[in-house]
Amino acid sequence: MQDQMGQDPTGRQLRSTVTATSELRLELVDFEPGTPGPDEVVVRVEATPINPSDLGLLTGPADLDTLRSEGTPERPVLVATVPASRLRAMAARLDQSLPVGNEGAGTVIDAGGNVRELMGRRVGMLGGAMYATHRRLAARDCIPLPDGTPTAAGASMFVNPLTSLAMVEVMRDEGHRALIHTAAASNLGQMLNRICQADGVPLVNIVRKPEQAALLRDAGARYVVDQSADDFREQLTDAVAGTGATIAFDAIGGGRLANGILHAMEAAANRNAAAYSRYGSDTFKQVYIYGSLDTGPTELDRGFGFSWAVGGFLLTPFLQKIGRERAGKLRRRVADELTTTFASSYSDTVSLAQALDPDTLRRYSRRATGEKYLIDPTL
């Protein structure tokens, strides 16, 4: 494969297909990124993370217990069964071979006439199709990495950093003064904890294990609540009362955690209520679901009054809403604090072929705290 600067490279790309015959197929295919247009670059991809948002496209609704390997070690193919009950939700993507990978980083090996100054620069990228040896994209979707910054650090400079910053921005835009975050020991959660400390924003961190609580407390978090504790509900209500948090971002999605958060907000609001109201407090309570660690239904018993809302949150629509100038300010902050506030850590680095090893895929699909995988397509 050629990838010398100025030459047209050929490479490989990881693609995911859900078939009408109820199969998921993951495979590496040959492709050519093509010649860049006047405002485009071709980047040799050297690092790209496996985020939960990537797994939604990569493995989709497949039953990973049925995973089997086909192909060869150099050209692996993975196949798994998609339960019939889940296939209807996939109607819009059936039999389409889709590229995977939201973000990455690498070296510019070709550039259009208007962006020649990027030749040879290492850049972070956002725009999909990053699980590949090369990526052609608009130069505006790249950020040059500061000198001395590891390429792996630039690989994760968009999804988690911008999502964590967006949570604080939404909190402020909607008139709240403190927030709650679930699955808070994740890479994103640790970033949010650092942002809130730096910006003076009260933050309630909800975790699932004592060791996760210890990790955040060691990092300076003041309010950490462990779901496994017998008095979780009471601790959560106390933390909400102590911070005044009335907005939450929930990475879990399914189950009753969002319900419990709304109850805690209502209970905290009623601690200082002047009079009883059968309609509940007039304090508005908002929960945004932005993840699906639990893919089951979101369960609400509506015992928290009438002043509340539950909705979904995605980064891309938020960035489109706030406009290029404001989004640019957020990106500049990420670049300036890439190895501090927005530092990511990885437990494993794998090649494109290794990413399609059945045991490896099962491990990174667990999305366990402390296990974050990086793909290096140059391996």
C-alpha cells in the first residue's frame, strides 16, 4: 500500500452490514479515499477510539453470543445473528455496508490547493468512517494537534470532550445551576468532573461500584453517590439538595435510574416547600438520556409531580444548534487542554484485524469502566 505524501493511497476500511436475513456482518474491505478537493485533505489514520456511540453502529442489535468468525486472519469476517424482534428497528440500514468510527487522528498525506499548509501535519478528525487506514474529509473537520501532543490523545478530542462541555453549556442555557451525571467514572465522566471543578459547577456523580466512587473522590469530586449502596436514594437526595441540581445527563438509559433521579430532585425541592401541593413542586426537573448502557425500557412511575421532562441528547444536533462560532470556541478549549482536562486513557491498542477478533470484540463491547480500546490502523 502506498501512502507517501502526494501519492494516491489505497487501503482498508472496516464496515458493518445488517442483512435482511437477520445477520450482522463485519469485515475489512479494500477502498481508495480518492484525490482531495480544494478544501479537503487525505489523512493516514494512526489512532481511532472505540466509543459507545461507535458500538451502536458497529454491532447494532446483534446477539454477540452468536458471534462466529469467517474469512482469514488477514481478512477477518465476523457474523452474528440479529434477533427477529430487533430487525424491524433496523429497516433503514438493511443490506447497507456502512463505515464505522466517529473520530480519529493521524497525519495529512495529501491536501487540496486551498489547504496545502496542512501537509505533513498531525490532526484530530471528526466525521465518521475512521476505522480505516486512510480518511478523506473536509479540512474544516480537522484540528491540528499542538506540537508534542501524542497522536492517541488527538484521537479522542471530539466525542467525549465536546459532549462533556455540551452538558455544561446546556445546563447554563436552560437556566440550571448544577447537574447530575450517571456512569460518572467513564472517560467522559472524568472529563466532566474536571470541567466542573475548573468552572465552579456543582456536580453530582452517580457510579455503580465503590471502586468507581473512590476513583472520582481521589480526583477531587465532592458529590459521589454509589448505586450499590443500601442508602443510595437518601444519599442522592442529599447530594441534589446540597447542589441544587435540577438537570441530569443519563448514560444508562433503560431501567429506573432516571426515575430515581427525578424523585430525588422532587424530594430535595420539597424540603423547603412552604406549603403542600397535590401537583408537586413547581421546580422544573430535566433528565436527558444520551446513552444506552441499559437497552431496556426507561421506566417512570410519575411520582415526582408535573414539572419535569425526559428527553434525548445527541452532540451533533447541539453543535448545529449553537452555530459554528460557539462550537469553534468549545473545540479550541479542547485543543488547549487536550492533555489535561480532556486527557483520555486506553487499556488496549489493537489493529483493524484484531478489532474483528471475536474475543476482543466481546471485551470492548462490555464498555466496562477502565477498559477503553484504541484502534491503530497502521499495525
